Amino acid sequence: MVHLTGVLGFRDFRVSHHSVFFLLLIQASADGYGLVGPSRPIVAIAGDDIILPCQVEHAMDVLKWMVKWARPDLSPEYVYVYQYDNVDVYQNDSWSVNQYDNVDLNQNDSWSVNQYDDVDFNQYDDVDVKQYDRVEIEIHPSYKGRTSLSIDKLEVGDVSLKISKVKHSDEGRYECFTGRMPITYIDLVVADVNMAPAGLPLQWIIVLETH
């Protein structure tokens, strides 16, 4: 049982939750890059949309990386998977055209015309294609159509997950991972709307009860 207390001293309420974990802020890989997650559980109101924050350290571009979000207590465990499914084409087309039109005009009623139409046409069609093969990964049915991430933000390493219309069944521990970086864990707690102080943001102190 998790005891949640409003930071401004409003009435207490209890939210059923199997466990609460305080997270290590940065999970770093051997090459110095890591994923940055929240240092405490995320609290959401049932029915609202919520963002589970996850950011690649140093804000690097991960647009062409696979991003996975999972809940290991579910089967299948994946709640969202992003795969880059475009084809990169690198094309080098060079054109060179030289044309000479020289006309000599004499004044003694005679005409001399020399015309040189020399055209050098060089075309190089060197096309390198990188194909990114999609991997079929099964998504848990309760999350289909409710999870997404911002494609534009992938260019700055933001792989945060948006969950629409949060349900009580969404409560649990989530895993965020991409590339060779270690997994980052985010805990989500779901509360009822009548449990939160009206007009105040959801900012709570997490207290573990020992009894």
C-alpha cells in the first residue's frame, strides 16, 4: 500500500500499488551515453493523458534507432515499439554541359559563321540504399491505439511515452530502452480524480508504509 500525501498539506489518500521504487536518475552505458528518467514515480489521474519521461543523455539523434517501452509483468510485455521504416537514398547526380556559339562577322558583304556545339554530358547515377528491416513485435492489446511518442523529438533524444486515457490497469513499472543503452525504469501510479485537491497540480510526496 502506498501512502500519498499532498505537498501543500491537503488531506491524505491511499492508492493501491504493489510497489514503489525511487529510480537512479541516469542509467549509463559503457560508452558514456545513457537514458535519463524521473527520480520518483509518476502519478496520473484515471482518464487523463500522461507522459512517462525518458531522455537520451547529451540529446543525441535517435530517429533511426529502435525504441521500446515494456511492462515486464504483462504478456506480451511491449506497450509501444518505434521502428524507423524509411529508406535512406544517397544519390550523386553530376551534370556538365559546355556549349560554344562563336560567330565572326566581316563587313565586306561576306559572312563567315563558325559554330561549335560541343556538349559534354556526364551523368553519375550512384545510388546507395540503406534498408531498415522491420521486426514484428506484438503489442499488448490493452495499449493498442493509446501509446505514442513524438517523432520530431527523437532528433534530440526525447523518447518519452505518451499514454492516452490512463486506466487503473496501466499502473505498474515500465521499461524504456533504445540502442545499447541500459534499461531505465519508470513507475506509474494511477489515482481517481476525486482523490486529488481541486485546482492543484499532481505533485505528491511518496511515503512507504511499514505496517
